Amino acid sequence: MFDIKQHSLYKPMEIDTVVSSVFSIYLKNFFVLYVSSLIAVFAVQLFIYNLGLYEIIQKSTTPEEVMENLGPLMNTIFMVMGFTVVVYGLLNSFLLNYLFTKEFDANATIGSIISESIKKHSVHMIFFLILALLILIVGMAFGIIFFVIGALIVAVYLGTTLITGTALVITEEKNALEAIGRSFSMAHKDFWPTLGSVVLFVLILILISIVLSALVAIPYAFMFIESWRESGNFAELFSMDMSKIGIWSVVINSLISALTYPLFAILSLILYVKLKYIEDQKINIDIPR
């Protein structure tokens, strides 16, 4: 295990420094982070496409059709959820292990990092994602008792306290339960600045997502225009066959979604290093200044 005190970000950091560091690290490692994320996102999107989930949803337009398709729909959703958690568990293991290892060993190969990620961290990462998702769902369900604002507050709180969990699986080699407990503990050592970093990051990500969503919509816009020219009937625009775009929707969505996914892993690692510095400072561990 590497000495975290030798990490370049092991130092005091303000909210803006945390967020700017996320994007600077991303740009520095863009190719590896993006390509690995693209492979994983494409696998998930292709799996969903081949299962026909969207077709089942489109066929369920009346109460009778909903009841008729409920069984296949639920089975498909559970299959999608299971596959997605496994794939993203593997992806998170690699992304965080790559970022952490490369900081200390620039000569480490991608092959060795992938092997270590799968053998050593992937199982714990997958179970962490499952538990974190369950905690988030239960917490938000409880928050709904106090209307939508309650669910939002719970989501923000849990998102802040669990954000370092994925990094802990890699950096401190914690299992899922240990990572959740330690993540809560670390977040509360500097909660409000951590919350500020998460909120600022999310706001920036929302702006980025709006722009990327507009790019994703371009092919569909062309389809609408083409359909309008062919039919000349505005009402028929909404009954056009979306299968025309077919597998290209999977490709386009994957290309766009993979752009933002690595940012979460980077934020998790940066906040972990920052909170670890604060934790060590409070217990008077020898800290480089």
C-alpha cells in the first residue's frame, strides 16, 4: 500500500481547489479514463438495447398493457440492474486504482492495474455500490415523508457522506461495510466544505450534462425534420419509428455518457485525500507542509 502522505494532493484544499483539481486530473489522464469508461458504458447500453427494455416500456401505454408486461418488465429491470452494478463496480475499481497507483508509480502498466483491480478490489467495490444504492433508496424513501424537499436533503447528505467510499475500497483496501462506515466518519470531520465541494461539482456537472444532452438530441432532431418532410403532418411526428436510429442511439449515448463518468471517481479520490489530511492533522501525525 502506498503512503498517502506522499500524494500531491495531500494538503489543505478549499472548495474551488477540490473542483478544479477534478478537471485538471481528468484532462491529464483523459485518454485512459475516457476509453475505459466508454467500454463499460457501451457494454451496459448494448445490454439494455439487446434485452429490449425500451420496447417493453413503449408497448406499455395502457393499464392493461402495463399489467400484461409487468412480469417481463420487472425481470428485465432486475437483469439490467445486476449487470450495471457489476460493470460499474469493475469500472470504478479500475479508474480509482489507476489514478491512485499512477500517482506513486508512473511505470505501472495498465494490464497490471486491471489485474489488481479485478482480483483485489472489484468484489468489495460491487458490494459497496449495492449497499450505497440501498442506503440511498431507503433514505430518500424516508425523506419523502417530509415531501420532496426531504428526499432531496437526504440525497444530498448521503451523497456527501458516501462520496469517498469508492476511494476507500482502493486506498485503504476496505470491504463494503468498512468503506461505508469509514466514509461517514471521514465526511463529518470536515462536513460543510465537503458538502460545498459536492454541490459545486454537481452544479457544474448539470451544466455540462445540459450541453451534452443537446448534442445527443441532434440525431433525433434530424429524424423529426425528416419525418415532417415526409408526412407533412405535425401529429405524426410523435408516432415515428424510433428504431430507425437503432444501434446508433447506443453508440451516441455511450460516447456522451462516458465523458462525465470518470469525474465521480476523481472527486471521490480527491475528497478522500483531502479528508485524510484533515484527519491526520487532528491526531497530530507528521504531515508534510
